[in-house]
Amino acid sequence: MRRAVFNMRDERPVWSPPASFVERLRASLPADWELIDVAAPVSGRGDGGGTSEEALHAIRGAEIYLGLGLPHDLLMAGLDDPRRLRWIHTGAAGVASLLHRELIASNIILTNSAGIHAPPIAETVLAMMLHFARGLDHAVRAQQHAEWRPGAFEGSSSGVRELAGATLGIIGYGGIGRTIARRARALDMRVAALRRTPSYDDSAEMITGDDALGRLLEMSDVIVLCVPATPATRGMIGASEMARVRPGAVLINVARGSVIDEAALLDALHKGRLRGAGLDVFAAEPLPPDSTLWTLPNVLITPHVSATTPHYWEREGELILDNVARFVAGEPLTNVVDTAAGY
């Protein structure tokens, strides 16, 4: 009997799969397959993780593992019989913590959920842009003190503006970046984008060639980071890049905290070079209570929740079922990760 393991019962209710999906998954498998549904909860935070004795037992001898991340001990249990484990899927988009050397050296196919999270993340980015463009940070502070402060909006340094006509620079033009671009275009924004492998897209002007990152920073009124966490993107926005940012720009990070040098970001915020920063991810999570970022009036913080939505399983379920059908039929899978490149 061939085996698939489903280990995606997230400890957070909004991310936990409906019972109807598990039954659909079981029914999608041929008669000579069994599905082990691991009841123990796991964590899908960040890249996902968490191990249980139930999961360790189930993955031994399995061909398919559908989980939230892949801790090292689970991978090693699955490699007990190297002839069996052939495909690993993670419900997260990020895979940095899954790229164990044993996985990279193996022939196991790794797929992720890139693109599944794009709609809610794009809406979070729009909310952060509007927060600063329309002065909602001023409004929140005034409301906390029950004060009527129109001057905060009307002064020359208020930063209040329209998004129409502003330039949005997107760093990382995958599924999330493209979804952000389409929504920004609906607001009549100009969109420019940078990605490792340039491609045509009528929603954005692709910035390529020498010093592409620097040129994008200089031209953008809003900068959004949505690159994967890889060695190449670690610290990609540091002091020299901050010096290239257009004065009064807004910086939004929905990628990973590792892509920004937080000391350089704090310096730019303290000096007023940035209109503000919308941050959903941080170098250390949870963000420590003593972080200066908590206290800055020009920072909007969300606790790594930009992808939260009640519609996750509608999209994730269809991705899994489609790939299960492809796997059984011997066809190429979608969302295959290049484990050498890291995304």
C-alpha cells in the first residue's frame, strides 16, 4: 500500500483545514493508496514547523508528505527508506528553513504554496500604502488623545498625498509582486518592478541592467519588498541602499526580516528620510518588546499576519489536489522549488 501523509492541522483556527478537504484528498487517491491524516497540531508560522511523534511515525515509508514546513527530524525520518519519499509539499511560500543539505542532495521534489498568499498580502500592502498616503497615522495618534488635529494633515511636512500618479517600486516580482502591481494600477499608480529573472508584464515597467536596484529605489515613492529569503537577498537593503531611497518614500516589507538591515532602517526613520515603514516581518520574531521600532510614530507594525485570510484553503486545497493528480499520473508538478536557488 502506497502512502501519503497529511500534516497540516495548524494550531491557529483560521489556517486549519476543513474536514471536507481531508475527505476530498482521500477520495482523490487511487485505491492502492492510503492517506494518513496526522491529528497532532503543527505551526504554520513563518516557514512552518513543528514535529509530533504521530508525524514521525507516519512519514516513515511515505511517498508523499503534505505539511507546514519540514523540520529536520521529520525529513530524516522520511529518509529512513530513501526509495520511498518522493514529494514534499509545504503550505507556506517560504522555504528557507526547509532547505536541509540532505534534502538538497536528494531527488525529492519540493513544492511550495507560492501565489496562494498573494491576494491577502496585496491587500495588506494597499492598506499600508493608504495608511501613510492619507495620514491615518496622524489620525490614530490624535484619536488616542481625543484631540482634533487637522494641522497634522495640512502642514507642509504631513506627507499626505494621493496614490494616483505615485510610483510603486516592487522588489521581487513573483506571484505576490504581480498581484500587488495589478491592484496598484487600479489606483492609477505607476508600477516599476525588479526581479532576478526579468520577464514581460503589462502591469509593470521592468527595471533591468546595471544598478537596477539603486535606480528603482531612486524613482519610487513606495517601495515594497516581496523577495524570497535566500543568501542573495539577505541584507539587500542596507545603509548604502537607504541612501538611494527617494526622500519621503514609504518602505513596506512583506518578505522576510532578513532582507533589511534594521539598523540602517532605524537610522533612515530617525532622520526622517522615510515618510514611514510598514513592516509585517522582522529579523527577530516576535519583535522584542524593547525594539525601538515599537516606539516610532512613522512605523506601522503587523505581527507577520499579512497573508491571513479565511479563503486560504480554497486556494491551497485546489493546489494540493491538482498536484496530487499530477503526481499519480506521472506529470510535472506545479510550484516546484529550485532547492539550489532557494525558491
